[in-house]
Amino acid sequence: METHVLLLHIAAIILTARIFSEIAAHFGIPRVIGELCSGVVLGPSLFGLIEPSEPLRLLAEIGIILLLFEVGLKTDLGRLLHAGRGALMLAIGGFVLPFLLGLGICYYTFHLPLLVSMFVGGTLTATSIGVTVRILEDLGRESSAEGQIVLGAAVVDDLLGVVLLAVLYEFSIAGTVSIANSGKVMVFMAIFFTLAPILAKVLSAAIYRFHAESKAPGVIPIALVALVLSFAALAHAVGAPELLGGFAAGIALSRRFFLPLGITLRVDPDFSREIHEQMRPIIQLFTPIFFAMVGLSLDLSAVDWSSPFVWVFSLTLAVVAIVGKLAGGLLVPENRYARVAIGMAMVPRGEVGLIFAELGRVSGIFNNEVYAAIIIVVAYTTLLSPFWIKAYYRVFGAKFIE
Amino acid sequence: METHVLLLHIAAIILTARIFSEIAAHFGIPRVIGELCSGVVLGPSLFGLIEPSEPLRLLAEIGIILLLFEVGLKTDLGRLLHAGRGALMLAIGGFVLPFLLGLGICYYTFHLPLLVSMFVGGTLTATSIGVTVRILEDLGRESSAEGQIVLGAAVVDDLLGVVLLAVLYEFSIAGTVSIANSGKVMVFMAIFFTLAPILAKVLSAAIYRFHAESKAPGVIPIALVALVLSFAALAHAVGAPELLGGFAAGIALSRRFFLPLGITLRVDPDFSREIHEQMRPIIQLFTPIFFAMVGLSLDLSAVDWSSPFVWVFSLTLAVVAIVGKLAGGLLVPENRYARVAIGMAMVPRGEVGLIFAELGRVSGIFNNEVYAAIIIVVAYTTLLSPFWIKAYYRVFGAKFIE
């Protein structure tokens, strides 16, 4: 595609996303919905002005990696670990329940083949870490107790999702699953998430010296973006989603992160704030591209709206998708109002659901009708749950927000 | 190409470019040379670690557009217009002389076909606005009298180059040239460069209101990048180089730009400074990608270094390339020491020379030997002239810097 067309696409995407976000905010709707809708409007679902090209996908990927970096930067690792038990139960519950429910209903009620049923169940396990985080941010709850639990669970869900995807993919090709293989992936990921923040912290001390000694400006944006993108590639190399590499780098550079064994690195305490200030315009530029691209990838015009199977199947799956995550929320040791809020925050499937759906379609496991139903479920959980979450906080927020 | 590979490429490019730029600065070499060399090292000339892919080209293009936007932002239109006569003479002299000299020598001395000779002459007319501007910035002379003349001339040269390219392209296909066609291109470009800054100024007032009224941060990076990229696409639409669209937008948003007829727009005078502050990290991130990509595109391993023709031909052309621009500098009504400095600043061919060379190669007009010689000339004028310019300023600077 020619450069000037891509330049126009980028300009159109960021501007439309922002205008829709302002309109949404004006009506009290979460901004992320505006950004997602801008993609639906620009994309094949409605006007078909822009189709997702490789360079746009890259910019979107950078956007979500940088957003997760920023989330990591604002995360207090102590509080996140404190939320650990609740987050783990939420993640596992909200993973296992939708999987088993989805699998069972597809296999026993809709009589779909076992592999298809497993893939549908897999799709329902997804939690969109990007959309979930943005909803919490739009509500100003990203640093709250329940926000930390949801964040931790979303991270764990993303990791579990990758393992499940690998397992299903292996099963679809070989017909069996080797525990050794999926075990290896999990061990790699565990090593990465233990070592990555320590490595990032050590590198940040080097960046700090570089920054203090260089006579020309621009060290922070360059060194930080290079660090974050390398960690994303590193995460990919161990089999984890790239955006979690950005998150690990962010955690390490946050003000509250200390190295184990009390190793001290001479880093100015204001450095983390300066990092945030200089990175902010870059993050603000890239992240809307990601959310618009989620909307762009959601081809609602591919859905055969006249098929009764699509309607019944998608409605059933949507119920499973919501009930499964809400049930996961009930496992969290919190106030019962908070439990519901936590479960709700896990509902959006977003880009992770689309990745599962796309893989199912490309590998021929999903036929058009199953694919269409999945797309509806993703659209429904992604586009509508921010509304209820906001409404829920308005009505019941007082009962669990200290 | 897979996303994680591209992420690694971006990280490697920006980091290597910065490290080379620091090493260069340490030895008193202009930083831009470091950035260009980083591309030579990473690219096919040396290690072949990275090849220029479409997404990287896009990021590089955004980089040069944003750099020209920043240059425009720092430009005082009054001073630029004041430099107008000198800049125009410099541009035309430094365009016509290398063209005629290159054409004559190729045709009469080396007995190349007429079309090939014309294309070689065309390649020698180029001035790399990106490299030239960066050399002036590295010397801190971008706002000086001679800096404004060079900037103005580089802009005009870029426009003339496009017209010449269009004419040569038409000639190579049709065998004749229609004055009407090239006249149309010039009229379009003239209209664009008259109206674009006014339009940008009007839009900036809208952005200012948007910025003041939005409750969420991030208006400036999004609105400004969208504006700049749209103007780049608009410039392309009228047949001008995209980076000049960025320049026009920058000029319009600079503090010293006033609308004709004294139309006042209620814009906070600090707004232009705030724009610059928020845009700076983005510009710092993208522009090194451009210079590294110029180095990456320069495949020195494609040159047959054992061919005597290549050596003689390229040496002759290099002399023509330098003499032609220096002679152009002598036409400028300035102190004679300043004239030489001005002529020298116009020598680097950089990316513009590479575009001509690539077009000649792809269309079959240049054979391998001619192409190799052109690449050597581009490499030589781009990589070495920053050295002499810096040395010249050190020795003779006192004689023309007030």
C-alpha cells in the first residue's frame, strides 16, 4: 500500500477515535467504547474506508504494548502481589468455568464436533486485558483494590489463554496433547516473568546514566521505547503474549519496585516520573490506534443476520460468557458487591477473543456460522459491558468503595 | 513479516542510531553521520541484519515528515521570506548547474545515451532537505541567516526535483515532454503552498478549542499528528513531496506566523510552545528511524568495487555534484565566506538522490555500473559533507557569523 494512503489512514484513525471518544464522554459513556466504535464505523462493518493493513497492525500492537507498559508503571507490585490470591482464584475460575460451560453446551446441546466445541470454549476463556484496563481507567478505579485484582487476573488469564491456545492447536493437528510441551511453555513463561523485571530494572539504571550524560535530548523516548519493544519481543520468544513484555518492563520501572535482596541501584526517584511524562504523548498517540483496530477487525458485515442458528447459538454463548466470568468473580474473597463488579470487569473478550476466533476460522475449525456467532459474542461482551460496569458502579459503588 | 520481528527491528534501529550518534558526538562528528552509519552497519552494506520493510519505511517517512514539521515550527516565516531572493537563486543555480554539468559529462565524455545522461543529471540536482537541516541543527545554525537561505533553497529544490522527475519520467515513456503537464504540477504546488499554511492556521484554532475543552489529556499529540500526516497526504495529492506538507503545517503553527489580512484567531500565545513540548518526544522517537533507513537503503555491497569505470565515473560525478552546488552558493548575495558555507550545505544528496537512483534502476534506465556509481556519489556527498561543513565553520565561521 502506498505511503500517503497509510498516512491518511493513521490520521483518520486517531482523529476519528478521539472524536468518538469525546462524543462518548459527552454522553457519559466510557471513552473506550467511542474508540472501539470508531473502528467499527471506519472498518468493513460499516463504511469499509480502512482495512487493517500490516503497518496499521504493527502500530496497534505497539499501542497496546505501550498501554500495558504505562499500566505497569502505575502498578504497585506490592499491592498487586497482595491481590495475588484473589486474582489467581478469579483468573482460574473465570477461565475454567467458561471453558467447561462453552465446551459442554456446544458438544451436548448443539452437537458440534469435540474439537470445535473445545475451540469455542477456549474463545470464551479470553479476557481482554486492554479493554478491561481501559474501563477501569475510564472509571478512575485502576489503582483500587478491586482494580488490582482484576489486573492481576487479566494478566494470568492472558498467560493461561496462550497455553490453552497452544494445547488446542497441538490437539487439532496431532490429535493428542503432550503435557511436556505445554509444561515447557509454562516454565519458560514463569522464568521470564521472574527475571524480566529484574533485568529491566538493571537496564533502567543504565538508561538513567545514559540520560544524565548525553548532551542531546531524546534519550528517554528512544531508550524506553527500545526497552519496551525488546521486552515484548522477548515475551514472544518465551511463548507469552507480547503486551505482557511491556507490562513487565513497566512494573520494573514503577516507583514502588525494589530489587530482591535489597540491591540498590543509584536511580533518581524522580526518574520514573520523568519517564512517565516524556512517554505520555507517545502512549496517547499509539493506544487509540489499538482500540480502533479492534473495532476495525470486527467484521459485523460478515455475520449472516438471518440465520436462526447464529442467533440462538450466539445468545447462548453470550450468556455462558457472562455467567462464567461472573461466577469466577464470586470466588474472590471480597465484599459481595465488589465480587460482582470484579466478575463484570472480566467479561469483555475484545482482541483476545478475536485472536481465538480468527485462528479457528483460518484453520477451518469454525465454519461461517460458528465464526459469526463468536464474533457477535465478542462484540457484545466488548461493546456493552463497559455500560453495565459503569451503571453498576453508579448504583452499587458506594457499597464496596472505601 | 511477523510482528515481534518488526518490534525487534524498531528497537534495534532506534537504539543503534542513538548509540552511533553518541559515539559520533564524542569524537566531534555530526550526530546525523552516526545515525546514517547505524543504518549502513545494520543494513545490507555490512551485517544485513535488517532489511527495509514496508512498516519500517512508513515509520521513517513519518519521522522525516515530523522533523520537517518541527523545522517549520521553529521557522520565522518573515525571515524565510526575507531570505527569499538569495534562496531562490541558490536553489535554481544549484539545480541547473549540476543538471547541465552531469548531463554534458555523461553524454559527451562518457558517451552514455541521452536519457541515461538526463537521469544522471537529474540525480545530481537533488538536495537532501533532511540531512541538510540536521547538519545545520547539529551546528546550532538552523535559525541563522545562512541557515534560512539554505532551508528555503532546499524546499525549492525539493519542489523542482519533483517537477524534473515527472518530466524525465514522461520523457522516458513518451519520448516527448508536455509543458502543459509539468506546468499543471507547478500550479497545483503553488496553490497548495499558498493555501496550506492558512488552512493549517485555521485548523490550529479548532485544535486549541478542542484542547481547552476536552476533559481527557492527549489532544495535542493526536490532533497535531493527524494534522501533519493529513497535510503530508495533501502535499502528495498535489504532486509535492510529502515531507513538505509537514513543513507547511509547521510554518503555520510557528509563533511568528500571522494570517494574511490581519485576521486574528484567538489562540493562546503559549499554545505553540506547548505543542512543541508535547510533540518533542514523538519527533525524537521517529526521526532517527528516518536517518537510519537512509543508511539501510544504501546498499554498498551492491557496488562492483573492482570496475575501473565505476571509480572514474563516480569520482567525476562527485566532483560535478560538489562543484555544481558550490557554484550555486556563489550566486547568493552574501559575504563570500558565507557563500561557500551555503553551497557546501546543499551538497548532501541523501534520500532524494536515492529516490532518483532507485527510479532509474527500476525503470531499467541505469545499468548496474551507472547505478553503483550514483550510489557512491550519494554516499560520498551524504556521509562526508557534514565533516567539511563542520571543519569549515570551525576555521572560517568567525568571518561570516555576526
